[in-house]
Amino acid sequence: MKKFHLHKLFMAFALVLGLVMMSAPSADAKDLNLVNRTGEDIIVLNCTPSISDTWYNDILGNSIWRNGETITLDFDRWMLSDTWDFKVHYSDGYSEDWYGVNVRTVNTIILKKNGVNEYL
């Protein structure tokens, strides 16, 4: 009777599973379109998983997100949370926050002034 060593079988399974996962497209990849319909140019866009208490660095860098323009955020495997918070800073010095946006169920957010947004 042949004896199977469970730890060797598990290691082989883990190796095969790892190779399959590396070659498969990410099931967690998600593009989120943000449309600026605020009537203002946005100079800073921060986001963070809702479970965090620290804003990530400005996504726009040195760019200005003009009123009427759309940008796309790529949420990939590193995504730690389904819900995210967003903060924008307008060119007039005013800022707004949106909390608890479920990025898995939303494909497009149309940002409007005073937090009246559309989620598609």
C-alpha cells in the first residue's frame, strides 16, 4: 500500500493553484469612472478604504480635473475594502467628502456639488 504524505500533497496543490492564479485575470479588478459635474475644477482627489482613518496621496498629482471630464480609477487585487471614501479639493479652496461608496456595486460616480451625486 502506497502512503501519501499530506504535507507534500498540499504543497503540490498550493503550487498548481498559485500558477493558475498568476496567469488568470484578476477577478477583483474593477474600473471606477468618476465624472466631474461639480461646476468647479478639482485640484486634489484623495481616497481611502472606509476602514482606514488616513487619506491616500493625491491621485491627480499635478493634473487638474476639469469640470465635465471623466477619470478612471483602477481598483485591483490590492483592494482591501468594498467601500471607499473620497475627498476632493476644488480650485476655489472648498472641499467635499463622500463616505462609504461601495465600489463593487458602482461603475460610475457623477460628482455634483453639495454631495448630490449619481451612482451608476
